[in-house]
Amino acid sequence: MAANTEPVAADAATPASGWIEERTQGRALAAALLHVRIPAEARTLYFGGIALFLFGIQVATGTLLALYYKPTPDAAYDSVLFMMSDVSFGWLIRSVHHWAANLMILFVVLHLLRVFFQAAYKYPRELTWVIGIGLLGITMVFGFTGYLLPWDQRAYWATVVGTEIAGSVPLIGDQLLLLLRGGVDVTEATLSRFFGLHVLVLPLVLGGLLAVHLTLVHQLGLANPKRPDPRGRPPEGKTVPFFPNYVLDELIAWYILLALLVVLASLFPAGLEAQANPLETPPHTKPEWYFLGVYELLKLVPRIVGILAPIGGLFLLTVLPFLDRNPEVLARRRKLAVGTATVVLVAGIALTVRGFSS
């Protein structure tokens, strides 16, 4: 009898793996995702990957916290207190969640600045940039809605200040204030809305935008900071494999950040002040640090200017790829854009520092 010379599929290492591979084509998908090449000069500084990692930490720790949290004014504070004092490692999980939230906002901003100064928002990545701006906005709203949930004095009154800033937006301010608070004041309706936004609406929106953003990054590749992408033909220059070169470096950055999170959570655990009291205004009420610049600006200029300036700036930032027609990517050849951004950045940092010290 002639021997069967039909080749055996390499994927069928075991019956189970072969069965799964035939029905999912998972190895082909993994190869398409990992085996791509990136410009050798690409310098991402791992900011985007770190922000993605921190979002994963937020989802994991937030899920654990939601198991014990009760989103009502009568029970919210006590449930947080219970997590911190009676649940094993509850204080650590909450502190990691707290620090990951702040670091996520920081690294999203740093990622945005890196993309801007390397001109990675230009052709063909205009849509990637626009979605990135949306991710920045959603991330800041994420932090804002989560800040109220402990229902202590600091959280309550910082939310009062933050929603008042939103209420100052021309034309739609009153409607926006009522939408956020669920009424005239910060009450149970506000807490319920913020909880729903924080644990359901915003994660879904952020996850959807993130999926589109990462797909575009994969399809278009990383930008070369030294030369623009040529139109109508493949990018030029030396390339390196994404896997394992870049992936391993990214994993190292994640491990370092995880260690930093544990250190910060251990040395500076998330605090909890007295339970929220709408009748007792604490001194020096301020919003969170990522809104401090706007808060200080409102003290220095007419209110209408202080509100419209950030809104206008955000709009200009969003449409930047369509306004900046300079094909150059090197910073020294983009003096107007880089100089303007530097002035705005320094002013924002100065206002934030002033807000901390005042």
C-alpha cells in the first residue's frame, strides 16, 4: 500500500489547536498585527503605549472597586471607607486606580505633545490625530466623573467648581450645567449620572475610539520624524520589525510603570476626607490639576474670555492637520507652529503651577 504523502498542516500541532486555528485563523491575524515594519528613526517615547496600559489598569481596578461601591449619597462614602479599611488590599487597589487615572491623563497629554512636535499629525495621519484629540477629551471627562464618586468634601466641592466652569460656556452653559448635575445643585442625581458615565458610557466610547485609533496606527504605520511620508508611494528609509524589537521595549516600559504605580500607591495612598456636606464649604476649593489652568485663567481675564479661549484652542487643535499646510516635519523648519505651541504650553504650565500655589 502506498504511503500517504499528503502534507500535514503545521497549525495542527494538537487536535484542539488545529480545530481552533481552522475556525479563527488566529495565527494569520497575529502575524498581520505583529509582523510589520516601522521606520528606524521613529521615536514614540512609548507614551501612547503607556497610556493604553494605564487604561487597562483602570478597567481592571475599576471593575474590582465597582463590586463594593454603592452610588448613592447615603452609601457611597461608607462603601469607599469599607473598601479601604475592611477589604483585603482594597486601599491598594483604590490607590492604584487613583494614580493610574492621573498618570493616564498625563501620558495622553505627553503623547499628544510628542505627535505634535514630531509633526506626526500630517498626511496621511490627519484622521488619526482627530480621533486622538477625542481620546484626550474623553480621558479628561473620565477623570472628572470619577472624582465625585468617593462623595467626600474635596470631591463634592471640586465637582461644584468644575460644573460651574462648564455652566459658564456661552449659549449652552445653563443647559450643560443642568445636564451634568441633573438639577440646579450637586445632588444624588449628579452622583448617579457621574457613576453611569464613568463605568458604562465613557468606557464604551473610549474603547470604540481606541479601537479605531489603533487600527489607523497599524494600517498607516509610525511616522518618521525626519522626513514626511511621500504621497502616492511607500515611505522611504530604513525600517525595523515591530515584533519583537518595539514590542519588547514597550513591555519593559509597562513593567517600569507598574512598579512606579505600586510605589506611588504605597507611599501616597488615595485619601478620603470627611463625608460631603453641601452646607459647609471648605477653604481653597479647587478643581483637579488638569482643570487648574482654566480655573486660574478665569481669575485673570473676563469670564467669557476664560471660557472661549480653551474651547477655541481645542477646536484649532482638532483641525490643525487641515490648517498646517507646511510639508516639513523637522521642528527647525516649523518655527511658527512650534513657537506658538511652546508659548501656549509654558502659559498652561504656569497657570497650573499658580493654581497649586494659590
